[in-house]
Amino acid sequence: EDQVTQSPEALRLQEGESSSLNCSYTVSGLRGLFWYRQDPGKGPEFLFTLYSAGEEKEKERLKATLTKKESFLHITAPKPEDSATYLCAVRASGGSYIPTFGRGTSLIVHP
Amino acid sequence: DAGVTQSPTHLIKTRGQQVTLRCSPKSGHDTVSWYQQALGQGPQFIFQYYEEEERQRGNFPDRFSGHQFPNYSSELNVNALLLGDSALYLCASSSTGPEAFFGQGTRLTVV
């Protein structure tokens, strides 16, 4: 059974204080690992797809990296508008179309 | 591009009633997936529709059913509502790639 564990559950940062969010996964062959941002009461917003170990992607203050067992979302010099819940999901290779989501990390950035 | 749109945004129903939620996919997308997200949890996959047929189903009872129309839009129907069905219902669309793009969700409250 595919599993995704995100840590920490919640993270409070001061504006400008860089940090990383972790997504550990167990999947029988990785088709893709996805990061989403979700604001309260809204649908998840797609950020990145990572396909293989060693891959990195960047968008503004966010950088996602991938190993064979986990992914990190690095946030450099965060701003209050980066406050949101960050979700990680994996899809296994093979015939399944079902993605498995983690419970997310709730990030609050204080000015 | 309007992205994925869902209606209604909020809904209050009484236990035992039936509800229909609607989704229009992102332009160029032919696949629609539905998710249920409880407070503090990641989205849980309900089912996916492709070419007007249910392609895959998650671990949800038969009270949850759906439909996809020739224009790729989709409906989610839930019968015999239970208090535990209260959640944010998300629609996501995709095409050939593994990434899914979400709508803003429908908040369903069952009283």
C-alpha cells in the first residue's frame, strides 16, 4: 500500500527565516511526486512534479528536491503570503490512477 | 483560461437527502477526478472519469456515484447523506500527464 508522511504537521517561521518541509513516501514504483499549495477553504494549487531521484525544481522562493525515499520543499526567505498548507502526493507506476496524498504541513510565516 | 470550476461553492443538506455537485474541467483536459477532503486531512480519491466512464474508484461506498458528459464536465452524486459526508469536495482535471489541477471545491455541510 502506498504511503505518504509529511513532517512537521505545522511550522511557524519568521519572515526571512528559511526552512524545509519533508515528504517521506513508500510506493511500488514512482510515476510522479507532486507538491501542492492549499489556502484555507480553497482547492490545492499545483506547484511541482518530480519524476526521479536527484531531480530538482524551483519556483520563486520554493525549491523541491527528490530522493528515492523522500522529497523536500525548501522555502528560502519566506514571506507572509507563503503561509498555506503544503500537500505532497505520489502516484505509483502501473495501471493505478489513484494518487496518495499526505496530510500536509501547515506553514505560518509571521511578519 | 477559466481553469477548473465547481458549483456550488457551499451547500447545506439534511441527513438522508441527496446532493449533486458539478465540475467543468480545465480547457483541453478530458479526465476528471473527484476527491473528498475532511478538515485537517489530505484529499481522498473517490473516483475518476475518462471517456464518460468510471475508470477507477477509491474506497467509497456505492452511495457515491458520478457521471461524465460528452463535453468532459462531470457530476458527483451522493445519496442518503450522513453527517460524516460533511467535507470539502474537490474536482481535479488532467489530460495526458500525471498532474492534476484542482477546482476551488464545494463545501458540503450535512446537518
